[in-house]
Amino acid sequence: MKKLDLENEPISKLIKSFAIPCVISMIVAALYNIVDQIFIGWSEAGAFGNAATNIVYPFTVVALAFALLVGDGASALFNLSLGAKDHKKASKSIGNGLILLIGIAIVLTILGLIFSKQILIIFGGNPKEVECYQYAKDYLHIICYGLPFYIIGQGLNASIRSDGSPKYAMVATVVGAISNIILDPIFIFVFKMGVKGAAIATIIGQILTFFLSILYLRKAKSFKINKESIKLEKTIWQKIISLGLASLITQLAIVIIIAVANNLVAKYGYNTISSTGNAYGVVTPLAVIGICMKVFGIVVSIVIGVSLGGMPIIGYNMGAGNTQRVKETIKYILITNLIIGSLAFIIFEFFPTFIINIFGKGNSLEYLEYAKYCFRIFLSGIILTCLIKTLSILLQAMGSSFKSTILALARDVIFFVPAITIIASLSKNAVTMLWSALIADVLAFILGVILLRSELKTK
């Protein structure tokens, strides 16, 4: 924190310094899967390939969830420790976090390779849909080999950012993403490797991000990685997990949404008739839901990036007892993310066809129609979603992991899952069930406002 004075510099300047590189990093991280889906959509695999990557996508989110559990938790503890002038504890938070990341990466890789069939079925894969299922299987197997690099690289990103080097954290992520963007068309179209080529390009980018992140550890500003800091200490790693739990749940909630939505649209896709008189089927809803969630992920990534950019400021000033600067930071972040959500709402409601055409050619009328429904109904509450995600991260930054966790669960699990399950069961319609997202957004936003107000009153 040598270059940025978190106690005295203007809030707007500090947030821009941290948030802009963080937003770029988050968007670039989200682009890994979107870029694959765009190029696959234009390849011979088409909608089948897009549906396949949507089936695998939740597993990559699981990996990211555990990376952020440790990465964001260690970063939050690091910030709080620096604010309290406890530099020894600050170093231990990063060191313990690194060891946890390595252990988690190894376990998830082994599980992914051993239980690949079960994983695909859980997330909507159906062996009877032979072409789609084979694409998904090929993609998953290759992605698993890159998981250790992905988890450790993404987990260290928050620590690098909190150490006062948000631009380095951004560069580490951007380099990997640019590599993926360049290699995708080469492997898919030039080498004619299709879906497998997209997966290989992805893990090469992840490896580059990993090595850049590891190199930073040798020149960190405010922490040291040595034998003492990497020795697991119960009070440290438990606090890391406690502070990062909201990030884990936020990501796992996305997994639950996709898994439930995939299975329900696949179940009722043939029951739902389009305006052309044909049923939507299985592949079309799966492909469209996947694209919709990836675009949704871009918006959420921007919102989370802005929010995470404020975490060092909030954490430091909470540790220093400066409540007024904490409130100013919260207000600035909320207004910024409200604007972002409003812009996203306009795009989703008025330009859904433009977005869907980016992801492939020769789409059927049923495909385009279902895509319009997804963007206009499923994402109609995007403004509220942005504010909910913001409030969850702000509560986490303030050290209130329990309230943050509850809010992270509320929108996507407590409210959404029952809503979509009930509506789907009653209507047996793959379009009607999309309204469940708006219901969840309204209820979770009300809860989020209540939780933030109660937290501020205690400070």
C-alpha cells in the first residue's frame, strides 16, 4: 500500500485505481468461456457445441468458486490485518491461502477426471443426445488438466490486487485471455480440432496467468512468502474460509442456477411449442441458456470488479475504525453499479437478437425466439441483481461474513431454485419458468437492503 493512501486520498480516486484494473481482470476472466462459445458457435459443432460447453461450464465455475473462497478470504484478512498494523498476520493470510489453493486444485482435478460422467449428467448432459454429450465429454477432460493452473492463478489475483498492484493483477489475467482469443481460432479452424481445440487454447491461457501470478510472489510489497507464512495455522485458515465463504456461495449459486435451469429446460423443452408450431426441444434451450448466462456473467463480473475494487478501502478503514470513509465508499460503489445495471437492462430488453447472433450463424427461428425470451424475461431483473451482488461483497468487505453469506444464498438458492422448480412443475413450460429469476431478484434485493442497514447501524 505504499503508493495509495487508503486513509486520506479521495474515495473516487482510490476506487478508480483499484476497480478499473479489477473490472478488466474480471471481464477478461469471464471471456475465457465466452470466447470459446463464440468460436465454437461458428464452427461445425454449432448449437451442439454451445450446448456442450454450457453443460461443462458449471464445473469450471465450481473451480472458480473455490479459488475465490480462498483468494478473496485471504485478501479480506490481509486488508484487515494491514489496517490493524499486524504485518505478520497479513503475510500469514497470503501464505496460508496459497497452500489451501494448491490442495484444492489437486483434489478438484482428480475428482473431475474420475467422475466426469456423473458431473456431465448432473449439469444437464444426456448420453442419449450422442453428439452433444460427446462434445461435452471431450471438453471436460481437457479442461480438467488445466484446473490447477486456473485455480491458483485466479486465487492469487485478489492477493496481488490487495497488495497495491491492481495493474499487475490485471495484466496477469489479460495475458492469459489474449492468448486464448488468439489460439481459439487457430486450434478450432486451422488445426480443425473443434471443441477440443477450444479447450486446449483455454488451458494454455490459464497456464500463462498462473506463471505471472507466481512470479509476483517474489516481489510483493506488503507480504512475504516464507516457511513461516505458509505453515498452516488453524486460526488463520479458518478466518480465510469464513471471510471468503460469501464468494464461494456466490459462485456455487451460479452453478445451482445453471444445473437446475439446464435440467428443467431439457425436461420441458419438447413440451413447449414455439410460434412456428415446432417444439424448442433440448439442444436449443440448453445452448441459449448457456449463452444467456455467459452474457449475464459479463455484467456481473463488471459489478463484482467495481465492488472488489472497494474492498481494500473498506477493509483498511474498518480496521482503522474510520466508519465515515467506509460509508462514502459504499455509496460510491452502489451508485456506480446501479448505472451499470441500468445500461445492461436496456441492452438486454432492446437488442437481444444482436447479442445472440454474435454466438453463431444460421440460427433457427425457434432458436432466435427462445433467445429473446431468455434475455427479456430471465434477465429482466438485472438492475436488482447488480445491486444484490454489490451488497453481498460490501458486507464481506466490512467483515460481516454471515450476512454476506445469507445474501449470497438468498437470490440464487433460497428464492430462485424453489421459484423455478414450482413454476416449471405447474406450467411444464420452458418459457414461463424464466419469470422465476425476476421473482428471486425482487425478494433478495429487499433482504439485501435490510442486512446492509442493520450492519451500518452497528458500526
